[in-house]
Amino acid sequence: MNRPPAITHLTGSGQLGTITLDWKPVSWATVVDHYAVYVLKDGSYELAGKTVYPHFVHRGMGFTGVTRTYRVVTVDAAGNSSKPSATVAATNLTSVTISGLPVATVGTFDGKGSELALSPNGYASYPTRFPSDVDYRFGTSTPSADWSYLLPGPADKWAGSKNHKATLRFDLAAVPEKDLDLALWLIGSHASLAGTAVLTVNGTQVDRLTFANGATKGSTIADSTYPGSPLKPSYLERPLARDLFRQGQNVIELFKDNGSWIAYDAVGLFARK
């Protein structure tokens, strides 16, 4: 058997819920059918997935950091396999929803959006249900009535082809001693136009958040956790400087002035332990 060449320069990096692998592909002289990615589990390697590209995202890693070891095998058009590559270890990130203490949250960080208003498929009612957009006060408002499962954007004709905003209000007894962390989890987003949104804290523009494109089905399906779910969840977590906050009422705003809708799993602000 003539083995195809093994891949080289395998690298791994961890994100929330995923580990991303990249490597140098074999030469074009080899007709590659696919690359097989293996992960070490219980003392032996099992297949994590196949790809035709020198890139692989291992999903479903959970939200507590765990180190995993990988290797990749080249499989050519004749079905011959290369020797395994050198191994690489990578660790997924621990979510602030696990490491932190909740300060103000909307929904449950569980891969589902069914507890939110209009879920799972009532998006067409957004203009009449939320004519002035979402304005939510933590501790008083309720997710099922006051926080829409979708935040539409200007590309959405059903929401008036205009910019939209989601506002979260909450009280602090004092200015926090440490920076806080924002968690914005999505069960899905538009497949090609997820776009961006401006993040503002107490009137100060902090960031322009870029959303990963999803699979569109998040507008009609509320659960990304069941086997075979067509949804493509994504996760944004970022620190917010303590001096952005004040004693008393605080306001976080998401201003969707670009692209199409995003579908929430949950949103929250977390204090560091």
C-alpha cells in the first residue's frame, strides 16, 4: 500500500464550546479524499469528524475548560491512509456563566430560546408586540413577555426594514470592585446576513459585536440541543470595564443597525469571583 503523506504543522485553539484545528495540507500531487480527525478518549483515539479542508471545528465541547489531544490522518482517493500526524493538545474556554456570579440575566443559558417572548416562530408579530423595541428591567420584567427571542436588523422586511434595539436595565448597589463580563449566547442567526450590532453601556459605545452566520432555522426552532438539530449556536463573551458602571440604575443596549436577525439563547452580566 502506498500511503499518502501525513499532514504537518497541526495547531489547536480553544473557544467557547469548540476547539479549532488547523494544519498544512498535503501537496496537490496527492488526490485527497478527506482528512480524518481523531481525538484521544479513554486511552484510545476515536473519530471526531472528517473534512476536505485543512481546518476542523470540534463542537459540543461544553463550557468548562477541558484539554483534549488530537491527531489527523490523510485519506486519499484510493482509500489509503497516511500515518497519523504529530499530536496537538488544546483546551476549550470556560464560560463566564460558570466561572462568574450572575448580576443580571435574561433567559437560561441552556441552548434553548423557548422561554423568551414570541418563541419559537412568532417573529412576524414583533412590530406589534414590540413597537418601540425591547426595554427590559431585570427583577421586574419577565422573559416570556418582555424579551423577544429575535433581535431583528435593517435587512428584515418583516420588522420594518429598520434598525432595532434591545435594552437591559438593572440596578447595582455600588460600582463593582472588578470588571464584569457580558455573555451573549445565540441559538442561531441568519444564514448569510447575521451582521453586527453596537454594544453600549450607560451611553458609552463599547464595541461593535460581529455575529457568526447561522442556519436561518433559529427563527422557527427554539432548541439547538437535540440530536440532529439544524441550528448553529454561537457564543459571545467579553469583559466590561468596572468604570463603565455606576451605583443605581445601569443600562446595556444592543443596537442592531447592520444585517439581519439574531436568535437569543440568553443574555447576562456576570461578576468575577
